[in-house]
Amino acid sequence: MPDPLIGFLKNRMDVLRLLGRIWQLLYIEGVAPDVGKRRENAIRLLLKEELGLDVNMAPEMERGWDFSIRFGADEVKYSLKTSEEIGVIKVAWNGFPSRERVERFTFENPILYVVRDKESNRISVCVFELDDLETVRNEKQIQVWWIPRSNTNPRGFGLSRRAVKELMRKAQIKGNFVFTEYESIPVESLREKYWKKWYELLKELASTIDGK
């Protein structure tokens, strides 16, 4: 049975196109501070505001998932991963990436993978279910894990690009995949307007008393 979130998005392609344009705007601020965290917050709020879903953030120190969505009586926890193109998905960020540590790693929740292709203005969302994650991690025909070279910053590890492509293939078969193309927006011409609105928001929030 396809993931329920993918079902919502398939019925609201306008929301998916909106996400593509919002994604573009996030780069007005550059890649620092962490653009991945900005994308995470934008996606979480988009699902809540545009689809009316009950979305709840994970506790601050939680590492196994980023937010949960309640579908009726069921609550699904997702580990959110976003990228500008299909590539490595980092699953552990800290610590030395020894082979023993990689082999002990276990997936605890499905991965919600959102990827944008800026060349074709295409935004894709797919869910990698736990059984598929476990199947791919045990795959012998492909290089599953990405481990940083010792001459780089050797922290953490992730799924290789080939593993991600295989997971996307499995998601498509299960119906856990949705994509659309969106109309690009003129980011450069909106830069000054963006910063003016940003300042007005800060001023408004700074002028409130007791959060009211």
C-alpha cells in the first residue's frame, strides 16, 4: 500500500509546484546558514498549511526522525532528506565512519526524500520504506555505503548515489513516488523584495509583547 503522504501530494500537484518555487527562494540567503534546515522547515510548514496535515516536530535531540504526520489513528515518523540532485544521502553526521560502525547501523523510520533538479525545474518526493532500506543495505551487487575519504573531514557516512537510485526505483514500483515540473521564478529580481519582507517580519516579531 502506497505511503499516505504520497497519496496526498499526488492529489495536490499545485502544492508540489509551490514547493519547487519556495525551494528556489531559499537560496536568496545562500547556502549558509544551513539551507537544509531551511528546506526542512519550509516542507514541514507546507504540509501543515497547504495540505492541512497534523505535522509534529521531533524532539530537539532526536536523531532517528525529523517530524511525524498523523493519518487518522496512525502516526508515521519520517526521516527527511533533501538534496539539489540525486546523490549521497547522509544518515549519520557525527563520529568516525569505521566499517564496523556502518555495519551496525540500523534504519528506524522511513525516509522522506525530496529532491529538486534545478536544470529541468522538476521536484520529486518519494518515501523509502523500512523493508526497502533493509533490502538495499544488504545488496551485494552495488556499493551501498558512502564513506568519506580519510583526507577529507571524516565524519559520518551515508547511502551511495547508486543505493539512492535503487531505493527510488523501488519507491516508484510501490507507488511511493510523485514528481512534477514547476514554473521557475526570477529569483534575482526578487532579492531586494525578499530581504525587505524578511526585515518587516523581524521588526513585527520584535515589536510583539509576550509573543502576542
